[in-house]
Amino acid sequence: MTAFFEGIAPLAYAPDAGDDLAFRHYNPDEIVLGKRMEDHLRFAVAWWHSFAWEGGDPFGGRTFERPWFGSTMDLAKLKADVAFEMFAILGQPFFCFHDVDIRPEGADFAENTRNLEEIVDYIGEKMAAGGPKLLWGTANLFSHRRFMSGAATNPDPDVFAFGAATVKTCMDATHKLGGANYVLWGGREGYETLLNTDLGRESEQMGRFLSMVVEYKHKIGFDGTILIEPKPQEPTKHQYDYDVSTVYGTLKRFGLENEVKVNIEQGHAILAGHSFEHEIATAAALGIFGSIDMNRNDYQSGWDTDQFPNNVPEVALAYYEILRAGGYTTGGTNFDSKLRRQSLDPADLIAAHAGAMDVCARGLKAAAAMLEDGGLETRRAARYAGWDSVEAQEMLTSGTLESIAERVTREAINPAPVSGQQERLENWVNRFV
Amino acid sequence: MTAFFEGIAPLAYAPDAGDDLAFRHYNPDEIVLGKRMEDHLRFAVAWWHSFAWEGGDPFGGRTFERPWFGSTMDLAKLKADVAFEMFAILGQPFFCFHDVDIRPEGADFAENTRNLEEIVDYIGEKMAAGGPKLLWGTANLFSHRRFMSGAATNPDPDVFAFGAATVKTCMDATHKLGGANYVLWGGREGYETLLNTDLGRESEQMGRFLSMVVEYKHKIGFDGTILIEPKPQEPTKHQYDYDVSTVYGTLKRFGLENEVKVNIEQGHAILAGHSFEHEIATAAALGIFGSIDMNRNDYQSGWDTDQFPNNVPEVALAYYEILRAGGYTTGGTNFDSKLRRQSLDPADLIAAHAGAMDVCARGLKAAAAMLEDGGLETRRAARYAGWDSVEAQEMLTSGTLESIAERVTREAINPAPVSGQQERLENWVNRFV
Amino acid sequence: MTAFFEGIAPLAYAPDAGDDLAFRHYNPDEIVLGKRMEDHLRFAVAWWHSFAWEGGDPFGGRTFERPWFGSTMDLAKLKADVAFEMFAILGQPFFCFHDVDIRPEGADFAENTRNLEEIVDYIGEKMAAGGPKLLWGTANLFSHRRFMSGAATNPDPDVFAFGAATVKTCMDATHKLGGANYVLWGGREGYETLLNTDLGRESEQMGRFLSMVVEYKHKIGFDGTILIEPKPQEPTKHQYDYDVSTVYGTLKRFGLENEVKVNIEQGHAILAGHSFEHEIATAAALGIFGSIDMNRNDYQSGWDTDQFPNNVPEVALAYYEILRAGGYTTGGTNFDSKLRRQSLDPADLIAAHAGAMDVCARGLKAAAAMLEDGGLETRRAARYAGWDSVEAQEMLTSGTLESIAERVTREAINPAPVSGQQERLENWVNRFV
Amino acid sequence: MTAFFEGIAPLAYAPDAGDDLAFRHYNPDEIVLGKRMEDHLRFAVAWWHSFAWEGGDPFGGRTFERPWFGSTMDLAKLKADVAFEMFAILGQPFFCFHDVDIRPEGADFAENTRNLEEIVDYIGEKMAAGGPKLLWGTANLFSHRRFMSGAATNPDPDVFAFGAATVKTCMDATHKLGGANYVLWGGREGYETLLNTDLGRESEQMGRFLSMVVEYKHKIGFDGTILIEPKPQEPTKHQYDYDVSTVYGTLKRFGLENEVKVNIEQGHAILAGHSFEHEIATAAALGIFGSIDMNRNDYQSGWDTDQFPNNVPEVALAYYEILRAGGYTTGGTNFDSKLRRQSLDPADLIAAHAGAMDVCARGLKAAAAMLEDGGLETRRAARYAGWDSVEAQEMLTSGTLESIAERVTREAINPAPVSGQQERLENWVNRFV
């Protein structure tokens, strides 16, 4: 045992706890809609924000002082030790990582691969000893300067090659560790200026890259889900995987809409001008909902703040859409959240996750209660009930503008509007949250 | 002749004109890249903002005093008279309209249709007498209270029917007047709250509606282009045709990507978080570029301000993408622009258009010069030149993650980044604008 | 009795009510922090949104059908009748109005004044008969076309004069009806373009106008508070009373910081880039907190949506700052909220207010509990405790850069940062909301 | 001479230059409005972005490879050598620095001071040998982790002390080098969460800190201007010096409005919801205009992008307001601009500045031509001409609401609105840009 979390015991479910190093609401074994709460929520901790991020921002450097900061294999193992100690305290069922979070950077691809393989074995042993499972792995193709102009969409084919090779090793690692999904976030797949960018070429490159990922998945027998994480911008001015609808168009274009799903982040939804529940509902309607990153943005900041969730009514609406869509299959609730850079203490790391898990538990329970009550779905169905008539269905199957115009004239159709009752629906929701 | 524009003569090309009731830059017959400037720009005036809008905003009512305000057929004809007098002054080759701009609202569909047919005949005579041509017609399916919850995506099938019937009459009108395109802007095809919305149903309705439009186009032999105008929001909280990429996904989903193109507006691009040139370049890359609405938004306002363009460097970048894409086919440059509500005078209406046409002429000439110089395209091509190698092309055709990883290892590929030269490209552009 | 709200009984406090035409949380007589809940919250209904707004937006006209729409004195009285019937159902203690909400527009100032006086008498009788009191009155100096370029800041002194005269009549009306405050919202006191604007002149005009309001208040013995309502923009591109800090600067400049306070709206705070609680806390710190408009904006819309509040945790933070500042004196909680334009039914109007009052009641109770617990204030005080030392206080009183630099050197001061614990504070808040 | 800029000759004014390593428009000795262009524009290069910034962003590290990166005194001198070589190439008259840009970080205040003094002497020698002058110096009180919760507004008085001592040394350095101004940018003077913040205390601390700076300026006989640089947010969620109006309120509150002026940055103006020209015109109207940072933000990005200016019409409007206000006194045009992180080459650094200087030269000449023409000022004066009447002036001096209301009634004042002519004014501007 390292001393990093000294004095912090594994968190218990204790509704009346006096401080925030306990769960007041998250009770893994509690049954919600016939399923254990843990199995609904499928929480994951992100290696990067929790263990790799140093507290820097564009105007200041590292604020955290962690004994594992540095880039040797020994420090990487120390980081893993502390990570699994945190997992033991939180008791969450999953974690996630990028390659660069868990291994030191090598001089070249070969050394990167060796480093990755060694640390994957190390982590695998810890998992075997009772740690959480892997929700997803991913390759960081955006931090190293070689990727400054993108990976799959780089104007230099050698960078494409380096990126593809790296993804192979990360998929291998994810497969070896039994990952439930593999994620691609194209942080620099986009552009800084149209003036030097060939959109046509870059989208072809991106489509091919993604297809190779899907092909390799099948080749190695990885039965997890391939996920794309949309984000509209930042770090680049424009990122190709802008939002759920844009990703759907790309998948459809390359014939991958049945092979790839989306990992939706609240903060990214906000940056794209959408609510979180909009993105989830859109993905569900398009058949590509996969998983979520449950971390909020500040509504007054124009960049990605990656804060722990703290607003139960908002979280409840997100889980409502997830439950309506049938819940997760391979996906889960990942906290892609970082401490504020002023939150220096080890206890901050634990308490932030514990508070977030409680917020999600409250949101889930509220969403489940809304679904069980059925009030919203009853009203929604009633609102569209007119479409069940023969004439209405005919319009959707065999109608033409002419036949419809003829009927409007003949029947003197002149529809009167009906209240949408938005405020009353919001009142109804407020009974549960 | 009405007296509305009394004292304002048809605008001449006069580079040294002392005031702004002349063109200092727009010279219709001037040859640019081998084509008349007028044939490049294909300017259109919008009936609604110029003649139907009364100067109101959410906090105040009508500021304009126009002798044709009201809702009788006589006033509609007076409005048409004044419109064609303005066209004669401006000399632009096209105009555009919604049904409700040109006809008074009737009591029902039948009366609407009669009103429309009568005024279409009236306008047709004016066109025959030498007025401009019709760039596009469209149906206003968002202002009347019956459409408050959408038209194609309304929960009430009777509203869908009323909308479909109305579109039929507007397509007929457009066809009769020889329109070059037919546009659909789904101002209320979206939602105010997810709580009462069935995204799945609504998207199916929307897809069917659009398919019927395409079918009807072929049925009647209309050889113009069907255009969708993307906008992310306003009036609704969320509008389904969010941006070019979203529209592409929808078209692809319903198999309409070869039948329908987009009409892109600068203001709508901005509201969706994109630059105007981004949306044009994206549409061109996806093969769905159609036409533009050349009206800017205020960068500090979060709603659609529909202002006349006034920034030449920005306009030049838009035309650069249009020229790179081969220029317009059926599309054109429509001013979906309204006077500021404090610009009360008839002369404001003329001068605003004249100034905008000059800004576009300058932008076009700058764009043409950039294209002729070729400096940008040479640099762009050089940046991607590495992709011409055999190894690079193989990755795009037959590559796999494994084969690429093997090559990266074997050849010890370790790419060094190359400057993107954004500032120097911007300097280059500034030589022309 | 009119039939408008037929079938809707006065709302009762009924925590287990089956629908939303009751209060589940708002219990006027319940004691919170030693005071009746009604006396804490001081709810007010806004005449304009509830009775004068017709459901229009920039893309569509009236959706509501109200029997009192029109502009005769009889209809104005019918409107007042319905208003007081709604007040009787809601039982809220206050209402607010602009002159144009309650009277028909006359041909000139004299007729406006006569109309206002007549309807004020009519309303006064209703108040005497047991209706709610007046939280504030105000003059609408932005809807009529004469005010299109502002009132106090108009380039035409006659508009300034017309505005000043109108404010006089509205202050008289407010005084006569026993109003607790008088509000100025400068909807068009700002500019559309700097190109035609003289900032220096306009600010002098604005300062003089405001001073005259203060002088007149004292002249007539009105002992209510003069309030300015900040808003950054909309309808104008830029509005001078941008936010609380800007208003403070203006007041200070004209020596009015002890005479005028602010009425803060959540939606306006959001548009200015601030949270609601920020604006309240800032006003409190500057000694100019007055009253609030409790209506939210949609976080994804860039215009003023004026929606009823529905997020309890957010509302709780607002009331927490109000309670910390000592609560309202003459101010209150006004709902400057409008129904969504699709919410057509009379019951929507009642339910929307009832739901909002419940949300506020929950927020108030949570805020009170947080304050009683004291956890946040204890932590806040501890964070700054170092400032209580003699050396620290000396820096604030007699310190100089030199003396401090000398001490830093001598004592080798090299401070270590301390955790800000943001997440743990948020966890703490979540115990109460 | 180092080899860093090898092959790049000092830039000449060469209007027909074939590449962008020359000035096509900036001609220092050209007379504009009776003054040398160089003396109008007063260009300054920023040490931090040009020499200290490494190309990192929140998602990736250093992209630049500069031989002086590191933290020894020798490397700091090498950096200074290269800086002065760049200054010799550009020929701009000024530069600016933070302490941390020019010296390595020491272990404590004493070592910081020694390092600063040594490098200041080194730079002083270079200046004496013919380099540019110092436009302003400033202290970086935001990057080191000790300042993570602010400097002047830190809850720990020792950080306040460390900050004050540091400012003393930076003012000494600025004074010694003959700086024309001293700047304070409060990057972390604000908050991340209201929950742990005492706004009252922090504003008192900030006021005292600022007063001490002013006192020290007079003490040492520094006759430059003290400047505050407003910014609304980033890195903190909320920054106290939000915008020009907010800073004015603070100055007025602490009686410093005649002692301190503002340094306005385009990017910061945009983030605060204002145009650049708005902030300049506001500062001029309030008597606190000082200097500018001429670097633009991307209109679609919600964070500070600090890009070199490239839009001449926008830049022209900024200089128009500066010229109208009488031009700079001690201020100047600082490029607080950084290369895009993909612009790796030394030539990028030169070309970016050269292009920006040309854009400014074009903007200045356009602004001067507009001012000489006088068209805008004539129209502006005419618009307010009504205020010159006796009655109008009386309203501003001795008017009361009563006397004005009496006159409105007596004279039946009923003003008719007059066109604001925004589009025609924009057309007029477009004749010059």
C-alpha cells in the first residue's frame, strides 16, 4: 500500500453520513427497475484526469504534487498502484485509460509498444486480483507534437501510419484486458484553418481509418463496441466529429452505422449548442447510442471544463433518456471529470467522485420513478395519437403532395393548434427530482 | 408607377460616385474568370424582408410605414408593384418569395390557394414585362399559429397535411414562374422541449415529407433544385436541419443525397458555431452545395440579425469556396437581409442592397484573383503531397492496422511535424482583399 | 366573474396533490428562519407576459386567443378583471406592470395619461377589495416606434421629453397604488451601431434622466426604491445597463449609488455571461441589491427566453445569496416569465406560476437550511482567517509595496497553496437541494 | 548573432514585395494626419507569446523547439539575444514583458529579484545599443501555483504580500528601463466558485493593492501610466476586471479614475460580449483609454485564441475610435498574439508580425481617411443637433419630470422617428476600407 490515500477508508453506503467520504445515495445493490443500481450506472473512473493531469491550464502550470509524476516505468507502476487503491476506496466497477496515461512516452513506436505491453500486464494482474473491469481503452492521438495536425486526417501519411499502428496496440491492450468498448476521440481530427485544409481528402482518410478499426475488431474477435466521442471544437477550431448528428452522417457515408456507436459527453454537447439529453435522445433515435461521459461544463465558460456533475435534475433527464432507450448494453457512466486545479488534496479526489456518484444515483432513481409512473410517456403518446388513423398512416406510406392537397381541399382541413403544455410537463418532472 | 421610390433613379455602375445610390464595384458585364459578373453572383432580392417585414422585434412593433401594409389582394398587388420598381432600380437578376409574402392570408387552404394563384399570375405578367427571374420560391410553414408545433414534424397529422398541400401549391407557383430552385426552411421543424417530443416519429415524418417533395418535383417536371436551408435554432430551441453536416446525415438516411442540396446562410452558420466558408466548403465536399443567403449575423448577438453583408474579407472567403467548388449551377446569392428597424426611408432599402452588392462584387473579384494566382491551392496541394506515394495510397485501399503497424515498426517511422503556416496563408489572402 | 379560468379553484397548499393546480411546497404561513414564507419570497406576477403578450416571436404571430386582446378601455378593464381573478387563484402578494400593459395606447401623451389614470383608478378599487399589492410599476419606453432609438438616450430631445413625461405619470401611478418600488429597464437605452452614436452625450442624458427620477421620487414623497434592471443586449445590440457592475459604475459616476438599486433577472445575468447568484452577490457586495426577476433563460439559446424557473438547485443558490444579504427589504420575487407560445390554455398560465412558486419555495427552504447549518460560512471564514492577523491588516491600512517587499524578504515569505475544495463544497450544497 | 533567424533580413517597406517578409503597407516615416505612421501606431512585440510560449494547449504539450527553452540565466540571455535580433528585423519601436518571461524562476522572492535585476541590466544594455523601447512591463501573478487562487485577492495574506513585493520589483524594472506604462492583468483575480469566495473582502484587497501601486508610482517618480487590462474570464470562471465599464466602476469606487487607465484587448472584448471598438469608445468616453492589445479572437471559439489581426475593416474601426479620442499618449499597439501551435518555423514568427503590422497600417490609413473626410462625424453631429436648442439644454441642467411633462402637454410634443441610416453609414465606411 502506498500512503497516498492514508486515512481514507473504502466508502460505505451511509445515508446519514456526516461528511462526504461516504455514499448517501449510491447503494450498489439496491434494486431499481428490477436491476442492481451498480448494473444500471456502470461507473468508470478515468485514468487521465485522476492520475495523469497535473493541474495546469493555459495560464499556469502544475498545481498538484503527486509522487508518481515523471516518465519512468517505475513511476507508471506507482501510478497504477495508487489508481487501484482509489478504485478500492470507491468500489466502482470500471475504469478507462488512454495509452499515454498508463505508460511513459518512448522514443519511438517500438518503445511505446514495449512500455504499453509491460504496464498492461501489470494492470492485468491487479485486475485479476479483484480490481474493477475495463469499460474502455483508447489511444491518445492528440497530445504528442507529431499529432499536432491530426492523426487519421493528417496531411502526412506517416502520421496516419503512426496513428494506425498505435491504435492497433491500444485495441490489443483493450482486448487483452477484457474491455467492454474501444473509444476514438478525434481531438485533432479537424482543422485550425480552412486555408491549408483539404476537407475531401481528410474525410476520406478518416473514413478509411475508422473502417480499419472495425475490420481489426472483427479480425481479433474483440466483441466490445467501437465508440466515437463527438466534440465540436477544442483543441482545434473545428473538429469533424462535431456532434451526434454529424457522426451519424459520417457513419452512414462510410456504411458503418451498424458497427460504431457514440460516447456522449455532457460538456461536449453543451459546446455544440445542445443539451446532454438532446444528444442522448438523438443517438437513441438513430440507433447509435453507446455510452456517456458524465461531466458537466460550466454554462458561462466557452471551453471544456470537465467538472464533476452536481445538478440532480439535469442528470435525471439524461438517465431518463438512457432508460427509455433500454439502458446501457456495453456502455457505462464514465467520469471524464477533473478536479478543479485548486483542489489539491487526495481527499478531494475521493470526495469529488463520491459526490458525483451520489448525484448520478439520485438522477437514476428519479428517472426510474418517472418511467415507472409513466406520466410523461402517456402524455407524449397522446400528443401523437392522431397519427394512428388510417389517413395519417397513408400519408406516411403512399401519400403524395397531390393526393394530400386534394384531401385537404375536399375535407376542408383547417387544424386548430393544441397546447404543448411545456410548463406542466416540467412541473411533472419536478415531482421526481 | 407608385411614388414610393420617387427621386431614385436606376443604379448605374459609377466607381467614383459621390453617394451610395450607385454601384462602385458591381459591374454586371465585367468579365471575371471568363464569365460576366452578374452570371457569377446571381443576386436575388428577398420579398419578405424587403416588403413584408414591418420592423418589429420581440420588444417593439412596426416601425416602417409602407402604403401596402395590410391584407387585401389590392395591397398585395401594390406591394408587387413597388417590388418590381425596386428591382428595376437595382437591376438584380433574381428575386425570391414565400407564399405569405406575396398573397394575403385566407380563411382556409382553398382561399390561400386562390389568392396565391391570382398574385402569381400578376407577378408572372410583371416578369414577362422584363423583371428579374425567380431564384426560388418557398412555403412559409412557420408563421401561422397552426404551424406553431411544426409542419412536417407536427404531432397533428392534419397540420402535416395542410403543410404538404401548401408546399404543393408553392411548388406549382415556383414551377409556373420558372423558378430555378425550390427551398425548404424548417423554421419550426424541431422542438421547444424534449419532454413532449418523439424524435423518432418526427424524423420519419420529416423524411417522408421531403421524399414527397422530391417525387412531386419529378412528377411535374420541375427541373430546378430542391434546397434545404439549415439553421440550428430560432424560433425553436432546436431545429432538426441544424447545419450542413446534419442535413447531409438526414439526406443520406432517406436516400435523398443526390436529390436535395443546401441553401447556406452566413447567419445560420454562425449560430451553429461555424464560419460561413466552413459550411460552404463542407457542402461542396459532400456534394450538396446549392445556393447561399448572403446576410451576416452580428458576432455579439445570439439571435439571427439578418444584416446586409459589409465585411469584404469575409465575403471573399465565402466566394473563394464557391468558385473552388465550380460556382453556382442553379443557385445564387440571395440577400435574406433586413434593414435595421431604425432605417425607415425608402432610400435605405435601395442603398442597403447597393452596398451589399458592392461588397459581394469586391469579394468575388478578390476570390477570383486568389484562384487565378493559385498560391493557396499550390500550398494546399504541397501539404498533402506525401499521400501520392504508393505506400500512402495502399493504406487507403488495402491497408490494415496490422500491416501498417508492421511497416511502422520495420521502417521505424517517426514523423516530424511540419509548419502549418496559418499566419503566412492569412498574409497571402490579405494581398487580395 | 369572467369565465376565463372557469373550473380552476384557488390553489391550496397540498403536498400530496395529484395534479399541478395546487402547491406542493409553497406554504405561505410556514415559518422559515423566523419569518413567514410569503414574507420571504414576496412573489409578484407580471402583467405583461401573463396578460399582454400574445405569443408572437420573430418568426410568427399571435398564438394565444384571449378575449381581452385589442385596444379599447373596455378591453383593458376586462384584462384587469381576469388578472385579479388569476391573482385570487394564485394568492400571491404582489403584481407588477408597465403603463402599456394596463392601458390602451392613445394618440398622444395627453390621451395616454388619461387612459392610465382611468385604469389606475379601476385597478386601485380592485386592490382595495382585497387583491395583491403593487411590487413595482414601470414605464414601457421601448415598444412604441417613437422610442426606437431610445428614450433617455435618444438623439431627439423631444423623445427624451416624451419619455420623461411618461415616467412622471408612471411614478404617479405607482405612488398612488402604494407601490413598493419603481423600476427602470432601459430596453433601448443603448445602440444598434456605434457609427451613429455619441456615447458621451447619451451617457450624460441617461445620468440626467435618472437624477430627475430620483429628485421626483423625493418631491412626491414616494418612499419606495428606485430600481434599474440590467441587461446586456436585446433588443439593442448593446444596452448601457449591461450588468450589475456596469450599473454600479454609472450610479457612482452620477452620485446615485445610495439612491438606486438593481432588479436582477436570471435570464439577463446569463446573457451577460454571469450566473444569477453572481449578479446577486455582486450587488449585495456593492450595497445595491434590490429585487429579482426569477425567470430563467435556456442555456443553449442566445436570446431572452423568459421561462419559468424549474431547477431547484440553481434557485437555491440564488436565494442563498439573498438570505446572506439579509433578504429583501422593498424587493421581491417577480416572475418576468412567459408561457411558451405553444402553451395555449388558461390552465397553463395557472400551472406555470404554481410550479414556479413551488420551485422557489423549495429553493428558499434549502437556502435557509444551508444558512442555518452554517457549514459553508464556517468554511468560507476559515479560508480567509489569515487576514485577521496584525501584519495582514496592516497591509490593508498602512502597507506600501516597499514595506511589504521588505517584509517578504526579511521573513522569507514563500506561501504554499491550500486546497480550494470546490467539489467538497458542492457536495455539501447537494445535501440540501 | 545567433543563427535562429538566419537568412531573414531586416524588413523593408516594399509595396510590391513578392513574399511576406517585407512590409507592403507599413511605412514608418509616412505621414498620416500630420504624424509619422510609426508614431501613430507605436507597435510593440510581446516577449511571452513570441519567446516564452512553447506551443502547448490544454490537450497537448510543447510543439516549438527553441534553443533557449529551459530555466537557467544563460538561456534567459540567449532568449534576450534572439528577441533583440527579431526586433532588429521587424524594426518596431517597442516591446513588452512579464518578469517571468525574461528571468528564470528562482526558489524564492529573493532569488527571483536577483534574477530579474540581472536580466534587466542585460536587456538595458541591448536597449542602449539601439533596440526598441519598453512600452510596458508587468508582473506575472498567475502562472506559479502559489497564485492559483489569485494574488491581490488571495485568501492567504502571504500571497498578497508575495504579489505586492513582486509588483514592486517589476515596477522598479520598468522604471529602470524607461517604460512608458506599467500594466496589471489580474488573470486569477476572480473566482472559480462563489461557494468559497468572499466578494467583499476580495474587492477591498484589490482596491488596496491597486492604490499601493499608484502610491509607489508617485513615490519613485515613474511618470508612465498605470494600466489595467480587462478580461471577463479565463483562466478563472469570473475575473473581476470583466470589461472597461466594470473597471471604471472599480476605479471610481476607490477614487482612482484619474490615476489608472485601461489596456484593451480585442480578444478580451469579444469574450465579454463586446466589439473591440465598443470597448475603446467606452474607455474614451469615460476618460480612461490607455493602450491596446491588437490580437483577435476566433469568433467561433469560446476561449482566448490570441491570433494576429487579419481583418482590415475591423482594425480600421478600432483605429478610428483611437484617432477620434486623440490617439495614444503613452499607449501603443501591442501584439499580444501567438503563433498557431502548428506554425513551427522562425520565419512564421517574423511573417506573422509583418502581416499584422501591415493590417494595422492599412487600418490606420483607412481610419485617418475617414476622419479627414469627416462624413461620419458630420452625420453624427446632425443626428444630435436637436439637443443644441435652449429647451433641450434646459432639460439637462434644470429640468424636472414635472416641468418636462408640463411642456410635453402644453406643446403637444409627439415626436416622429427619424431613420438611423445604419446601412448607409456602413456603406460609407466601406468606401475607405
